[in-house]
Amino acid sequence: MTTNTLSHPRSRFDALTRLVPGLMFCTVIAAAASFVSAQYGGPKFLYALLIGMAFHFLADNGKCLPGIEVAAKKLVRIGVALLGVRIAISDVHAIGTVGVVALAGAVALTILFSLLLARLLKLPPMLGLLSGGATGICGISAAMAISSTLPQGKENEHFTLLTAIGVAAFSTAAMVLYPLIVTAMGLTTSEAGLFLGGAIHDVAQVVGAGFMISTDVGDAATLAKMFRVAMLMPVVVILMLVFHNARTAAGGSEAGKQPLVPGFLLVFIALVAFNSLGMLPASVVAVSSDLSKWCLVISIAALGVKTSFEKLAELGWQPVALLLGNAVFIAAYMLSVVYMTRLWTA
């Protein structure tokens, strides 16, 4: 009894020690990506992916592998859970009924369109779901969260990485091009905010595009984007329920023990509620938001380490066409909403 009691904490310590090399390595990649992004611009998620992929040879290293696996699969859940501090129920009222319906429609229709386009391109439905969710909701964060609801395996990781790379690339292109569309079409502040917040994938790129035009447009675009981020919760809950049996079958007995609604989503819901009631100090919101970003960057760096350029090249042109099609669809949809609203109120 004494031996077992003493060895139990030691075994836990040893298990944690094995995670340190991989976690530290992914953290260094995330720090490097953040530094490059801060100094030279561009999305740090994309930098983390590409730098991680350059170190793919360490994916099979026995010392690094345990930490890399934890960073890729566990940290993302912490990052998604902490996104709740950035959302409040009161934000919905500021958007208005038309905006809420339009943004919710953008999420649902983009996912459905992506599934249909994936079928036409003869791609797996899993890739269609991941790319549609990432494009329609909040980019890489949504891709990682949706990935956690699907049956786990190398195929899942492969499609998640592909989606993350494509979404980061197209979101960056949208950040540069969409302000030009706003100017060329003469959109008002509210129209520009709704279009940019509803059509650009990642939060950082929405903020960048909005503030390129003006502070008011930046605020309006960020608000619209936060509603799309809030849509992550119901979408992921639905997918957790839909794919529960599939995850159990793919993961064996341990997957069968997992709850229908995972803990990270319950934390997400709780943080949204606390923030809506004004129970979270501004300092807590700021720290939690930064921690969420770091968890997601480290996680995507780990995912990059686990995949090689050769594997991505094998997929061909269809996934690129899928991601491009989704980006064009949601942009066209949001522009249609803007002009229909203008005609309705004229």
C-alpha cells in the first residue's frame, strides 16, 4: 500500500515531465510566429502553421511527441472555452434583428453550401464541414473546435490543418481586398461593418479590415464578427450530439466515457453568461482573451509539426477550390444582404 501510494504521485510527475519538451517546442514556435506577425504584419496563425510544418521531422521524435499531441488536441479546447469572455448577450441587441438573422443565415448557409460543394468536388464530407464551419463562423478557432467534435484520427488532423492553412490565407486576402470593395461600392458605416464582420473569416482580419477604413467601421465590423463567434457554441453542441456515436466507435472505450457536451463548451457558456451579467472585470477579460489566443496559436503550431508539405501536395486542387468557393459564397451572400436591406429601408 505504501509503495503504491508513493509511486502514484511520482508516476503523474513523470507523465507531466514527458510533456515538457513537446509543449515547450510548440510554445517557442508560437512565440516566433507572434513576433513575426507583430513586426512585419500578417496572421500569426498562418506563421505558426508554416513554421511548425518546417519542423515536421520532430513529429516522430519520442521526446517531443507526447507534448505535441497534447498541444494539438487539448490546448485547443482551453482556447475555445476562453473565447466566451469576449462575448456578451447585449451585443446581439446592438446588431439589430436584420443583422442577427443575416449573420445566423451566413453561418448555416455557408456550412450547407460547403457540404454540397465538397460533394460536387468528390471530397470527404468531413472536409466540407470543417471548411464550411471555419469560413462561416470564426476561422481557425472554429476549425479546431469543430474538429474536436468529429471522430479523431490522422484524417481528421490532416483535414483540420488543410482547412486552417486555407482559411488563414483567404482571410488575409479578404482583409486586403474587402476594404477596397467597401470603398468602391460606397457602403455606409453600418453596411460596411455588417459586410466585413460577416464575410471575413478570422477575428484579427476583421478588425484589421474595419480599422483600415475608420474607427466606426472597425467597431461595427468587430461587433458583427463577435456574433458569428457566438454561433460557435450552438454549432459545436449540435455536432457533438450528432457525432457522439461515431466518436465512440472510432475512439473505443475511452471515447464512450466522454460526455455528450464536453467541459470546454460548458466553460464557454458560463463565461458568456458571466460576461453578459458584468461579473468579469476588464482585466480578467483581457488576460483570458490573450491566454485563449496563445492556446490556439500553440495548438495550431503543434498541428503544423504533425503534417508535412508532401501530404498537403497530395490532396490536389479540389480542397483549394472548396475553400475559395466558400469565401466567395459568404462574401456574395453578405453583399446581397446589404443591398436588400438598403432597398427595404429606401
